[in-house]
Amino acid sequence: MKPRVAVVGSANMDLVGLASRLPAPGETVLGDDFVMTPGGKGANQAIAAARAGGDCTFLGALGSDSFGVTINARLAAAGVDISAVRTSYGSSGVAVIMVDRAGENAILVSPGANRTFVNLSDAEKTLIADADVLVCQQEIPAATVTEAARAAQAGSTRVLLNAAPARELPPELLAAVDLLVVNEGEAQAITGGTDPDVDRLLEVVPRVVLTLGGAGAWYADRDGTSVKVPAFPVEVVDTTAAGDAFCGALAVAWGEDRDLADAVRWASAAGAACVRKLGAYPSLPTRADIEALYNG
């Protein structure tokens, strides 16, 4: 039986330009290529979870514009349940993304309809409480993320928070988190330190995954487990959605009741498979893609 994953988060249209290098402030660089694909951390993680083998429901808000129609269609085509997606009059979220030939990127996000995703309904809370794993990020209002995590607590749903982008986390949200996924910058924002400190993160949440880019990932928990998972070596084209592929796959593996250290390794294979292609939606890997790297 597929694990049930509920993803509460953002959905954007990604406008992605590829160039030999990223422009400096005030500079214009002639690009090499352009793609327009659905994105947003919530939608990306929902698609990633569905492609990784999860029974995934997405809860979020789209605009009444053509971008909203396209994003909804792409989510459905990826196998994501979109029955709970809201439509908000106005523009959908938009992300303008610049990617260089080394795979590094710079991103500007205009939230649009994502700002309107507040006050969860009873039906939305029930969907969350009936899931095996809830996945949240921080591109929607913090109050909504907290409300979703509390709805998960009301059931038996485990809460995975990808604390991206970095911002202050309400104590009531942290109290509901079962597994925190952060990169080094996000870890520093939470602890207030100059270096990522897993021990300090474990003071506020019971389990942590610290993603380290090309250096892999580090899983630790309050039971004393501390495992560093090396990255899978691949040719990097675009890192834009690597973290989202990681989180979606991690939610599925956790929902399958894998040992979390092994689940992190499987999720790392998903992140590595993702960076081999340009764009968020096209690069999110299938279960077969993940398994090929994981078993290779």
C-alpha cells in the first residue's frame, strides 16, 4: 500500500533562464536557454512524493490566471490529488530563476495567491490528519504551516518540516515537528549560531536532517543516532529543485516505515537524480530513477 503524503505549501510558475554565469547587480547577461515550468516548494515536493511512489495530496492556493490552470494540470498529470487546491482571484505565485552552467542559481519569488492560503477548513484538516506524513515548507504564511502541523498532531500523522526559506519559526510549530530538514544556512537561522549545529537543533526537534549540498546529508536524532550520508556523484545541470526532490522522497520513504538513516540515503539518491536536468518539474525523478542510483 502506498504511503499517504499530504503536502501543504506553495505553488508557483517558474520562469527559468540558463546562462554561462549569473549576472552581477546591475549587469545584463545574454542567456542560452529558457523554460517555463510549474514550481514552488510545495508543488515540487508534492510531485516529487507522487513520482517517488507516494499517494500524495496537495493543499495550497493558485491564482485565477493561466499560470494557475497550467500548474493544476501539471500536478494532476504527475499523479497528485488536487481536489483540495484552492483558487484565489488574482495572480498565481511566480518565481524568476537564473541558472549558470555550474548549476548554481539565483531566485526571486513573487508569492501571489500563496499569500491567501490561510485558515484551514475542517475538510483540509481532516485530509492532513488522515495522512501518514505531512510535509510543510515556509513559502506560505507561518500561521498556516503551524495550523497544518497541529492538525497532523490531532491525528497520527508525522510532521516533516523543510524550514526553507530561512525565517523565524514559531515555538508552537517547532513543538509539532517530528523531523526537521534544513540546509546549513537555515540551520544557522534557527539556532542563531555561526555554524550549523545539529546538537542545538535537537534541543528543539526530535529528529534532524542537515543537507550539505555536494557533501551529502547528516541525519541525527535524540536517541543518539548520527549518520552522515555521502552524496551520489552525478553531473550537475541545475540544483533548483534538488532539495524538493529530497524532501518528497524522504516523506515517501518515511511513510514506508524505512529506517530513517536509510530513508535519508534513498532521498539523497532522489536529490542527485534531480540535478541532472534543467527546471523544477521536468527534473523531479521517478521511483525508477531513484532506485537506479540508490542500488547502483
